[in-house]
Amino acid sequence: MAVVRLRGQLRGLAGGLPEHAVEAGNVREALRALERAQPAVSGWILDERGLIRRHVNVFVNGERGTEETPVGPDDRLEVLPAISGG
């Protein structure tokens, strides 16, 4: 199973757990599986069209990924919300 690692406030929404194992063929499927397992993150990473939100970066094995990036059972996804401040 692929592993989705959450950072920042997303980790808190997912019960404080930093890593979540999911079965998926691409990034969108992995994030939808995460939403099913952790409903509180729904809408925070993917929008209503299933696209990664502008303020969120997703990396697959250290490389920037898109919704269609393939995901295999040994892959690691990092989900990083943008940091803002003033």
C-alpha cells in the first residue's frame, strides 16, 4: 500500500496521525481513499472537481505530483499545505 504523509494542520484534521496507508493507482485515488478513511480532511486537499487545491503541494517519492501521477504500492506521498503569514 502507498503511504500518504500529512503535515501541518492537515495532520490535526486526520486525528494527529502523520501517515496513512492507502490503495490507489494515482494521486487523486490516493487522496480520495484518505478522505474516506479520514472524513475531516475532505475538501482541504482536493476541491469538488477532484483537483489538488492551489495552496497544497503533493509530492510522490520527492517529485512534484499532479492528480494523474501514478502511485504504486511502495510509493510515498507527501502532502504539504502552503505556509502563509504576514
